[in-house]
Amino acid sequence: MSNHADALFADKQIGFFIYLMVEGVMFGTLFATYFVFTPAATGPAPGEVYDTQSVILASACLLTSSGTLMIAEKGLANHNWRRIWTGLGVTFLLGTAFLVIEVQEFYFYVQDGYTLTSSNFLSAFFVLVGLHASHVLFGLLWMVVLACQSFRSLPYQLFKEKHKIFIYYWHFVDLIWILILVLVYAPFLW
Amino acid sequence: MMTFNLLDEVLYMPSDVIAAWVLALLLGPAVLVWITRQRKWPVLWEYARTTNHRKVGTMYLLFGLLFFLRAGTDALIMRTQLAVPQNDFWVFQGEKYNEVFSTHGTMMIFFAAMPLLIGLMNIAVPLQIGARDLAFPFLNAVSFWLFLAGGLLFNLAFFLDSSPNAGWTAYTPLSTDTYTQTAGNDYYVFALQISGLGTTLTAVNMIVTILRHRAPGMSLTRMPLFAWATLITSFLILIAFPVLTIALFLLMFDRLFDTSFFSGEMGSPVYWQHLFWIFGHPEVYILALPAFGIFSDIISTFSRKKVFGYMAMVISLCLIGFLGFMVWAHHMFTVGLGPMANTFFAITTMLIAVPTGIKVFNWLFTMRNGIVRFTVPMLFAIAFIPTFVMGGVTGVMLSVAAADMQFHDTHFVVAHFHYTIIGSTILGIFAGIYYWYPKITGKILNRRLGLWHAGLFVTGFHLTFFIMHITGLNGMPRRTYTYEWGENLLAFNLISTIGAFMMGAGVLFFAWNIYTTHKSGEKASADPWQGRSLEWTVASPSPEHPFEKVPIVDQRDAFWYAKQSGRKLQVEKDPRPAPIAVYTIQPALMSMILLVMSIGLIYNWWLLALICGGFLLLMFLWRTWKDERRSLYEREEPDE
């Protein structure tokens, strides 16, 4: 489109990617913390704690949600509001399902006596996975705001940019989940 | 110490805190009355809402200097306590002394050195590369207000008699709630967390600005070295600060939510040290590299020569930044990581001397055969070189792991890092302020007072800290509030104290200089120093919208060579769009909400914290709803 908007958006894109890199370093440090304290010398072993079923279910939801967001992305390119709303809506539902499953998973762990303070392995686990979950929650709120924005008479280019930045965020959160799956759960579940 | 009875609760207040309250209650209203009398409220309101890089930079400098004075006062208190053996100065013994040195270190690093450097970056970098503002002006204001919120929170701790007391490194397990129950180290955690976020956002801003907002023809290798140093420093911040964020995050969990990452049977105190120094060592270069950049520009300008070995300077900056991440464990030689680890970190540490040495020689060669003008910034630069070299030499001494067992935690180490950090960062900041003062205020700082400032400060500095090498080698431990008669330390410590007060006097001359220059300083032209880079092409002080016409750069120091050949720089007709300037109170509000939220978390007032969190989300909503790009896009998109 216009020269002015494109230049400003390119600034924003780079800025946001750099910010995601910062987040990456933060998560990296938390992964390191998890490895330092897992498995703990005393207390429950990770294999005893983790619940395979809910991990698989949660992963299925979140990983699909990155795919459904692409529907919205496609709609965004074609200026197709139906697609945008469908993509956003389905992604929102999947994200919510993920969050519900995860909260439930945490709840069961706590019920079984595996709390934040039971062992350092669990502390590291809860802080890492909990921070990821709060990112998902923030993403859900973001989607609500985006949906509200879509009903305003914003210039389309502006809405598109806002939506795109969210897409980067959501894929990033998904990527972190894949790392959690591979590095946190997988070694102790299978 | 005084005791109060308040609502059946007994309150103890040390007399230094009472004195501070009295002073604040007297000065505060006086300042308010003065502002009203002078009709300065509109100006304050304007600055509170500005996103202009020069104004934000000016606020960084002002508050950085304010916190510098406060942390400097702490230093004088320490030196007074240590002036003679078995001294009993006021209340500053034992626990109080711990608070003073913890506050001094933390404030100097995070709330004085960092904001002062970032302030200079804000002011100079966009002008040097021909940008019309930072890439994200709103974000820049957010960064500043986050820094200020962190600084205010940290100072609040003192007024509530709960200053942090575990050193600026907050080593665990001492800093966990098992050993320091009072709120002091919570203040440390949250103040650093908030201001650290601001620093990280600044780094993002600087990188995008430098990568995308350079004037046409200004390739990366034509940038002034201060811009280069800012770029490398920003990358260091991006990697180092998130690690600190997580370290503080985990410490917060230990202190507030009963985890035991860093203490107890399961915890690992050494893990904190690793995290802290993975941040902390790059932080040292985050402080030093911008100063290197400032000196490179100043030395070149006042020697009337281009920088000697420009590419070598750039590569050295990169190498120092890169190696800076591989040396953190040299702070931990005495932990017992084993001979392999110690050897590795000793060698990487020694390696850093190579690129640094290259830079030192290049500065000297820049001056060689130059027409050197001994202006105040240049004098600071000349004082910097030998000072920093001495700090470097002791650095190499400390990097010898076996010898470090003896040096560790003595005044020798204190001498070393003050030679490097004051030698580079603080002298660099002073030099930078004198150098760019015309761009900030449109006036030139008085040279005679500047000479007093430089002379007293540098002489006092060497008196204070050179001596500490000797007391350190004699075994005087750091962070200890007294020593015995008959240990042969009296004369040395007394000289050290006298030197510290000379530095203080120097800083007073600086403050006086700023005051008189403000009252009756001489107006500066656009190019008062016969400068070489683009900031000297715009008016002094730099206008809100500099570079109405963006110059085209055809070589390094293009402005200088254009002047030499009596031509003007060509102007780009169709430059890239400028960032959008806005006036908004949102950044200030956001930061103050975060400040209150932190207080809620510190004292476990969860409801307050929760409400503040809600307000913060609402602020995000406000921000995205009232997007300043909207009107611009509507103009460009008339048919939709």
C-alpha cells in the first residue's frame, strides 16, 4: 500500500521480532533452570507427576490453533472478513480449551500433593509452564481486543498490522509450547 | 535511633531516615512553591507527555544525575565511616553499613550510569545518523518512565527504613527471605525488574532506529562510533537483561512464594551467581562500550583527525561484546568450579584485553599528529585513557585464577572496578554531557568551572582508588565497616577518604556549572566544536523536528569534509517517513501503576496488586484503541 504505512510497519515488525527474541532468552533461561533442578534428588520424579492424556490433549489444541490462525491470515490478505472472524474465533476456542485443560492439569497435580513448593523440580516446572500459560491467557485477551477492533471503522491497513503482530505472537507462543513438549514432558513420559 | 508509638505498634526509625524525611518534607513544598512561582507547571506537564528523543533524553540525564548525587552521598558516608579505624560515624555501622553499600552499588549501576548513558544515546544517536526521532517515540517514553518508576521505588525503600542490604549482587542465600526477612531485597527485586524492562525496550528501540532510520548514504560503516557502540550495547542488553529478569523472577518466587531455587537443601546458591553474572558481566560492557563510543567521537573531533583504524574500532567493539558473554565465571573463581572451568574463564578474560588494547592504541594514534584542543570533554577523554588502562591491567591480574584467590573480595577488587567503571563510564558521561550540552540546551557549559570539575574529580578519583589497591593487597576486605588500629591501614584510608571528598567537590562544581550556565551561559551555535558528524548540522538545541531536510551522506565524517571543501551536504528530496510524534500521559501513568503494583506485591497486598494489574491491561487497551497512526492511515486510504 502506501509508502508511509509500509515503512512504519516494517519498523514495527523488526521491533517486535527483536522483542520476541528477548522473550526467547527469558524462556531459555527458564528451560535451563528446569534442567538444573530436574530430576530432583528427593520428592516425586517427573514421570510420576505428568499426566500423558492431558498433555496430548492440550498440545493438540494449541498446535491446531496455530493452523486455524492461518485461516485468518489468509482472510487478512484477501480482505475477507468472514475468514478473519472464523479463523480468529476457532483459534480463540482452541486456545481457551488449551488453557482449561492446563489449569485442570495443574489442579490435579496440586490435588495429588505436587505443589509449587514440593520440590525444586516442581517449582521450575510450574514457573516455566505457568509463564507459558499466562502468555496464552494474554493472547486470548488480545484476540478479544482484536475482534472488537474489527468492528470499528479502522483503516483496513491499520487493522491488518495489528492482526499480523498478533499472529507473530501466537506462533511464538506455540513454538515455546513445542519446546516445552519436547524438552519438559517428552523425556519423562515416553 | 528513635522509637515511636503508632496505633499500638512500636516503630523504630534510625536517625538518618528521620533526617531524610525532615529534609524531604522541607524541600518538597519549597520546590512546589518555586515551580508555581516560576509558572513552570506547563513546562512540567509538557515534559510529562513528551515523546521527543531530546526531551526524553534530557529527563534521563536529570534523574540520572539526581540518583548519581544520592548514590554519591552514600559513597561519602562509607568513606567517612572508614576514614579512621574503629570509627562510629552517625549510625552507619553493621547492618546500616550493609544497606549503604548495597544502595550505593545498585543505584550507581542501574539508576545512575545506565540512565545517563541511555540519556546521551537518546539525545545524540538519532541526530548522528540523521534520524528524525527514535523509531518508536511512544515506547521510548515508556522506557524512561519505567526507569523512573524503578528509581523511585528503590529510593522509597530508604524512606521506609527497608533498604536492600545484600550487596548490589544480592547473592543468595543471604538475599532470600530466610536470611533477610525485611522488605529490603523485595524492593531490590521489583525496582530492578521495572527499570530493567525499560532498558530492554530502549535496546529494541535503538536497534530498530539504527538499522532502519539512517540518512541516505549513511551505511553502517559510515556511522560515528558512538552510534556503533550503541548498536552493539543494545544487542548485549537484549541478551543480558532477560537473564536478569528471570533471575529476579525466580528470586521473587523464593522470597514471596516459598520456593527454594536458591537456598535450602534443594536449592543452589551458585545457580544465582551464574545467572547474575551471565547478566552482570555483559552489563559491565553495556556500561563501558557507549563510553568508548563517546570518547572515540570526542577524541577525533578535538584532534581534528578522523578516527584512526575505524574498522578495527568497530571489530573490537563486536569482539568485546562477544567475549563479554564468555567470562562471567571469573567473578566466581573462589566458588570451586574446578580447574578446567577456572582456566577457561581466565583465558577468555585475558583475551578481552586484546580488542581493548587495540582500541586504546587507536585512540592514541587518533591524537598523534592531530591538532589537539584541550576542551573540557577532551580533558576527560585524556584522563580516561591512562585510568582505564590501569583498570585493565588490574583486570588481567584478577583474571589469573590462582592469584584471584588472594584478591577476591578485597579493596583491590573495589579499586579495579572503580578504575574501569568510573574511568570509562563516568568520565565518558561527563565528557558526553559537556560535548553535547549545546544540543541539549543550546548553551555551552562554562570552561573554567569545567576545568575545576575535571581537575578535582580526576585527582580525587586517583587518590581514592589508587590507594585501595594497596589496602586491598594488605588484606582489607570490601563490604566491611571498620578495621583495627595497628593494621597499618589508617594513613591509606584517610587519604582515600580525602580523595572521595575531592570527587564530591568536583561534582559540586559540575552542579554549579549547570546552574550558572542555565542562568547566564553563552549561547551556542549549531556547530560550536567544529564537529564532524551530523548532529552538528542541526540547530542548538536540537529542534523537535530535526532534519526537515535529510542530508545525504557520501563518506565517513561527511559533514566535516563538506565543510573543508566549502560545500553543503546534499539533501534527499524524498526521505523515508519519520516516526510519529505524540503527546501523551500514558507512559507516565503506566509506570506509576506498575510502581503501585510492585508495592502491593512487596507487602503481599494481593488485592492492590490485582487491581493495578487490571488497570495496566486497561492501559494497553487505551493505547491500542487510540492508535496515533489512525489519522495518518485514514489520510492515505481515502477510499476505504
